Amino acid sequence: MSFMDDDRPLKKPAHEIGMDLSAISVDELKTRIDMLKAEITRIEAEITRKASGRSAAENLFRS
């Protein structure tokens, strides 16, 4: 990463927890729900992956 990267404006997140939703259309709200569900699925998959890795390590050291 170069020092020039710091000059670029930060990309606004697609959704921010607690943000005002009153000006957002129903279609956009549905899109955000789909995006958040996909993110939950991704996070749950990572939890599962990490838990199985931890379980494998614990089994290795029990033997």
C-alpha cells in the first residue's frame, strides 16, 4: 500500500448498524436484508471452520 492510498475517499459501507432507514426504499431494504443474510451465512461458516480446526487440535493433544 502506498502513501497515495491514504488520499482516496473512504468507501461508505452499504449498511451501517443503527442507521436511519426512513429514506430507504422497500426494494433497497430488501436488498440490504439479503446482503446481511449472506454476511451472516459467511460468518457462521467461518465459525464452523474455526471450531472444527480447534476440535482437531484438541483431539491431537488428547491422544
